[in-house]
Amino acid sequence: MSEVLENYVRGRWQAGKAPLADLHDPTTGEVIARASTGGIDMKGALDWARDVGGKALRAMTFAQRAEMLLAASKAIHAHRDALLEVGIRNGGNTRKDAKFDVDGAIGTLAAYADWGKKLGDTDAMLDGEGIQLGRTPRLWGQHVLLPRHGVAVHVNAFNFPAWGLAEKAACAWLAGMPVVSKPATATAMLAERVVRVLVDAKVLPEGALSLLCGSAGDLLDHMTAQDVLAFTGSADTGYLLRSKERLLRRSVRVNVEADSLNSAVLGPDVEPGTETWNLFLRDVVTDMTQKAGQKCTAIRRVLVPAARLADVEADLKERLTALKIGHPGQEGVGMGPLSTASQLRDAKAGVTKLLAESTIVFGTLDEPALVGATPGAGWFLSPVLLRTKDASAAKTVHEHEVFGPVSTLLPWDGTPAAAADLVRKGEGSLVASVFSDDRDFVRQMIVAIGPWHGRLYLGSEHMAGQSPGPGTVLPGTIHGGPGRAGGGEELGAFRGLALYQQRVALEGDRAAIEKMFPPK
Amino acid sequence: MSEVLENYVRGRWQAGKAPLADLHDPTTGEVIARASTGGIDMKGALDWARDVGGKALRAMTFAQRAEMLLAASKAIHAHRDALLEVGIRNGGNTRKDAKFDVDGAIGTLAAYADWGKKLGDTDAMLDGEGIQLGRTPRLWGQHVLLPRHGVAVHVNAFNFPAWGLAEKAACAWLAGMPVVSKPATATAMLAERVVRVLVDAKVLPEGALSLLCGSAGDLLDHMTAQDVLAFTGSADTGYLLRSKERLLRRSVRVNVEADSLNSAVLGPDVEPGTETWNLFLRDVVTDMTQKAGQKCTAIRRVLVPAARLADVEADLKERLTALKIGHPGQEGVGMGPLSTASQLRDAKAGVTKLLAESTIVFGTLDEPALVGATPGAGWFLSPVLLRTKDASAAKTVHEHEVFGPVSTLLPWDGTPAAAADLVRKGEGSLVASVFSDDRDFVRQMIVAIGPWHGRLYLGSEHMAGQSPGPGTVLPGTIHGGPGRAGGGEELGAFRGLALYQQRVALEGDRAAIEKMFPPK
């Protein structure tokens, strides 16, 4: 009998009614748990979060919420080993991949605890300095940021069940909003364990966190004007959520972080064998193989000066050949399976789609040789490196993201203008990376492609050994991107709180305003 | 023959094809102009703005764009008298009302010119300070704000044809985006004149401004991922625009500023006859009568401690009785007609709706006595002051905005908690005002109702003579509000540029980033 994951609603663990969805071990294909939200009162869940959790969090100062975040971070850290095992088992993560997720959760909560501490013992955050509004200095304007009086509904993606829950919750909680978290059902086991850890550790006030392990059901039909919906996942699901009349009519805030075709650009100044060259190779290979390429920030399009193409291909092939694929819990295995059967199906179909305009440089759609795993049982795909002949004429490579260990080389003429034209064909991405030690080239690229991205990673010789690479989302910089990437924004230190706050301009007598909301 | 208003598209004045819509003088009901966008190539208009205007504006520094804004402000000022006449004639504005609109345009452009000058000779705006991202200070994060590579489409409301065009354009232009402006057709004559002034003065680079005097046609069907739509008007139209699949699928940024039921709260500490009392009366009467109450920021719900209700009623009646209604161009007339026949129809129907839960304290739905205007010809309504018996049980007064000289008194028990409950029934407003000299009461109100508003106006004895009142939108504070008010945000000094910028996190070597984007 497989375990039934419970939902945590109105302060109680509750199993959902049949039918239950299956959760698998993607290495073996076995069913390891089941989950459902059948029979859960979604309206009641939201009302309770708003009434009990919202009031409790708003009664706390930023310093108190920061302590709460730190305690949550520590509680998760205390159960790190057990959580890593769940990531390996339900996510198909290697131990390193699982750490990426779980340590990301621990680290992001701790980072927001630090920032919250800086805000101190106050319930209101000032937004910028005050401003004189009239002819005399008496008529004063001061913007303040106040927590919204609703609930934050977090709909997360399957690939980061721990980090996805924690990075969104850290921002909402520090801002003063309660959270109802809905992980993707297929990998919800890790999210469920994280919530159990937090509930058992009693580090959160009642109502601050609820969990729905199955379908969202009619959850969104009960959202109201002060609520916030933050979604990470596919563009199609993002569209379905944000197009709901109820949300649009009530101006419910919706943040979408969706698919994107992230680019890496190798500058024409970078010579083979240099530090910048090797950093570029490392980052491309990391993004192809980490989490089996199932990262929304992963490099999908690799722009290489035509003259360097053969060298890049040879070096990438060498590195990819050395990779061991198989049981993610086994020592030495560098890449596990995709997380679900449908991910594998979609990835293979996606590569087939790309093949209309590209050829395979490395890899195959057949199951790769496996270390420590039974052939034919799990959902394995080898890294697939493609090359497009005419990057400018190609369409699919700029429009269709294959969410797996798949990347495409795009030869180009080495000019910033042509690189920018190619990058922009993606219609907006989470991140792009530019590998170059030529500052003129880099600045031109920043200005030309910046508006199509939420983040630009600048790889240079000085970055070797300093950076985890473009695929890693750090809490200090924003995460999100325009257009195809969903148009949203998360994290970025205090910027991440804005989604959960209402900016209010106070207009009145300067002395009175400064007495009530003292400037720093 | 009435004048045909032309559209300014692709750098040429072009009349639209039949059928043409009529524009009226609301004082007499006469047709004074006609307009249409029939036959205008909307896709071509947007492409041209993006390609020609966007490139030109992005090639300018902030200091250069600031000079441009100042020149635009001066050009409008040079034609002020002629523009005021158009406001009187096509808008039914008194001279004072017309100044409110035209001087608002002049002042907002000048204010943004000042702010732009402060940004200096650079094409990139830093967003906050840099931040250390890694264990060593070398891995650095710096957020920058870059102009989006699209076009800003501005769909404006009928009540502020000059200010609405200018306040939106000031922010877009300073950020570096070209504008296609679509005023409400009924009062488009003033917007058309403003654009003619700007075009003739040659103060803008080619492509920076286009104008559509008639229907938007299929304009929105050609918007792309880097474009921005900013709309001011009714909640229903706002919903229609923002629910378009094309906009949602491409994450086109949409800002909505819609109807709201703005409140004024008279604190229980305020004694009749005091400065704060008189300020409260002045602001309620101003908001009822200025622009004939056709202001999205106007006070619609007036919360009065039950014990003060009789005094407030008596004092408001006295002030409203003194008001002269009639030809808006005539000296001594305090209020003109509503701007259109449908506004008058809707306002009367709205009052009838409110009467189910309220009684009339002052005014009537019959045409008032007119000064200098022919009875039965124009679209006049007297100020209508209502009173609701049970403010907490009432629904319509909190949900249905009557967009005319109409306001309702709501008696309440004087406690902040009960006031907050009433105010929040509006489900989000642009502005609320609190009149009180009791700072504890005021701070409690700010925290309780702040998240439901974009701005809180704090009326106190120190404000008398200092402030234009809650109904006036100042460029230094944000304009917009959550929920019913549309969830948008405009103006607020530099905050107003954000809609037209992409925030991009740069991640890389500190020295390189600081060289390319020097910190202040």
C-alpha cells in the first residue's frame, strides 16, 4: 500500500477523497504515494488563512517575522537528510540536485530572515523618501508599503517542490501575508514533508501556511480583491489561471513565471581554452544536466560565433560523454531520470519538433546506458545537443522549450546586433548569459537584450569559481521575465515583498506623517 | 458643417472614413465636431511608433528627454487660453475645471522634466544599490531599469482629455517609450488640440506621439510582448481590455485605473466650525461639484459620526445651495453640465439605484435652475447629496459609483474598526481621506484601510490652505488603487516610469558592472 499524502487545511491534516492521483519514483516507475484534494472546502481554507493567519502575521513586526523565517530555515535544515532522500525518490534528483532544491529553500528563508531583521521592530515599510507636494514644505507625501489583507495562493512547479514553496512563502510571510501552497501533485511528497517539518516545529503562527497536495479544484473561484496568486509552471496553465474572469474583475494580483527560451551568448573575443571559455562550457553542461535540464532558467539556445562552432561542439561533446546517467541516489551518477512520464514524452516530442530545423550533435532519443537502474523501467533521457543551421530562419528553436536535458547551438556572425535579433526571437526570457571579456560588447548586449529579460548573467574570467551559473536563482536578484516568461517578478531582496504589499501614498502634514511613520 | 477631427498616425494627420461619431457641446447639445478612425492601419501605426519613435527616444539620455518634456509643457502653456476654451466647449467644464485639466497637463510634464533632469546624461537608470551575491564581494548584483522596446498605448477617459494624455505620456516618454494615445471620442477635441500644439511646436522626435480620435478598432490585436497598455475608464471596459487573450498570452503589461467608491471619514474628534471641519466641508463640496463630480478620485461615501450628522447635513446644504449651475463659460457659474448625454442618463439611473437604500438630503433629478444656459438643451444635473440610514446593511452605496455630482452620507459609530469595515466594502479605491487631528485615530485608520487604497489624504488643521484636496492627483504621489480601482499605479515621481521599463538584474563581476553602470 502506498502512502496517502494529506493536505494541511484549517490547521488540520486531512486526506482527500477518491479518486487519488499517483506519485511515482521516476527511476523505477513505481507508485510510491497518492494524493487528492477531493472534499476539501477550498473557500473555508482561504477564509481561515485570511482570518487567522493574516491577522496573526500582521500583528507581528518585521523583526518578529524575520525570527519566524530563521526558525523555519533551521527546522528544515534539521531534517535535511530525510528531505534529500525524498527528492531523490519522488523527483528523480541526484543528491546534488536534491541539495540544490532543499538547500535553496533553507538559504532563501535565511536570506529573507536577514533582510527582515534589517527592517526592525515596525509594522510598516517606508517606500523611498518623503517628498514635498505643495509650494510650502508642509504638504508632504510619503509612500508606505502595507501587507495586503488577503491570502497568497502559491501554485508551484514540479521541479522545485522545496525551494518553490519556500522562496514564495519567505516573501509573503515577511510582507505579512498567509500562504496556501499548492505544489505540483506529481512531486508533492517533498513539499508535504517540508510542511510537516514546519508544522511539527511550531515555528509559524496558526493560519500562516496551508497545503494542498492534489488538484486546485475550485480554489481560484474563491479568491478576492486583496488576495495574490503566484504561479510557476507552463505558459498554457499560466494563461488559464490569469484569464479567469473572477481574478480579472477583482484585480486579484497574479504573478506568472513561465517557460522561456533562455540564451547563452559566447562573445567573439573568447578564445578556446581560456577561463571564460571553460566557464561557458561548464555553465552550458550544468544547465543541460542539472535536474535533468528541468529548470525554467536553463540555457536552451547557445549562440556561438560561426568560426568557433566546431571547437565548442567538440568540447561540449567531450564533457557530455563523461556524464553518467542512472539511479540518482548512486554515487558518481551525474544525471537522473526526468521527473514524470509525461515530462519524458513531452521532451522527446519536443526534440522531434526541433529536428525539423536542427540536427543532433550529441545524444539520442533512445534510452541511454544506465548506471544502477533497470532499463525500460524509469523515465530516462540522455542529454541531447542540437545544432541549427540557419538560426535566423529557424522558428521552433526560438518558440518551443523542451523541458529536459536539451539545448541547441546557434551559429551567428559575432555582431551584437545579430545576437540581439536572435535572442529577442524568444519573445522574453527569464535569463540570458553573455560570456565575454570585451566590455563594449557586453554593454551593447545589455542594452539591446536587457528589456527582454529579468536577469542577465555576465560570464567573464573574473567569474570563474565565483558563481553558480545562470541557472541558479539567487534571492538577492529578481526572478521572472517579460513576455513568454510570464511578465512576473519574484525575489530580489525587498523587491520580492512588493507582490504582497499595497503601496499607499500618504498625503498630509509633514510633522504628523513623520511622527506616525518615522523616516530612517 | 462641423469640424472633422483628424488622427495623427505615422507622422501624418489623417481623417478617418465614415461612419463618423459626433462630439457635442454639452451645454447646448449641439454637434460641434466629428471623428473616426475608419480605415486607419492600426498595425502600421504601432509598428511605426515602435520602430521610429522607440529608437529615437532610446537614443536620448534622460536629460534630453527631460528637455523634451519641458518644451512640451511650455508649448501647451503657450496655447493655454485656446485650450481652456475647448475644454469649456467640448467638456462642459467651467473655466476653473478646464484649468484643472490643462494646467494639470502643463504641470505634470514640467514636474517630470524636473525629475528627468536629476537622472542626468545617461540612458540607464539604476534600481537601488548593488548587492553582494556570493561569499566574496566579487559576485555582484545590480538591478537596472531599461526602456521596453515596444509602444505604450494609452486609452484615456473622457473627463481629463489634456491631463490624461499628458500624465501618461510624461512617464512613458521619460522612460523612453513612444506613445499612441486614444482619448475618449466624446471629448477628444481637446486632446486633438494638444497633439496639434505639440506637433506644430516640433518638440518631440518623430514617432514619439500618435493620436487616434475615434474607436480603437483592432488596435489591441497588434500589440506585442514589449508593449504597454494603460487604460483609464470604467471597470467594465477595463475588464474587456485586460481579458483579451492576445494580451494575456504575451504578458503585455496592462495598467487599469477604474471606477471606485472613494470615502471621506470625519473623525469623531472634529468639532463643528473648526478648521478641520471646514476643510472637510470644502473638500466634500469640491469633489461633488468640480468637473460636475466627474472625477475618478471624487468622494462618493462620506462617513460621519452619527452625533454629527445633522450638523454636517446643515453645513453641506448651505454650501451646495449657494452654488450656481449653468453655462460653464459664464462668470460666477460653479458647475457646468455633465459631459455627455449618456453620462447624464447613467448618473440619474445611478441615483435612482441608490435611492433604494438612501434618501435625498439635497438636490433633485429634475433639471436645476440654470444661469446662462437654455433649459432642456444641455445635460445638467444638480448636486445630489444622499443619506443612507444603515450604512453597514447597505450594498449599492458601496458598489455602484455614480459618476456625477453625487455623494452619500453614511452615519457611523465613530470607531476606527467600524469605519474600516465600511470603507473596505468598496473593495478597493483610488483614494480615501481621513479628517482628524487625533493621531492615534489617524494611524489606526491608515493601517486598517491603507491596503485598500493607492492614496490616503490626511486632512487636519495644518492642511487648511495647503492642499488642493483628495480629488487632485499630484505627480509626486501614486495614482491608482487595488481591487475595484483596477489594481494599477501611475505617477508617483520615478515610480511612474516603472510601467514602461523592464527591471533587469545584472549578475557578474563587481568591477565590470560598476564600470558599465556607475553607481551614484
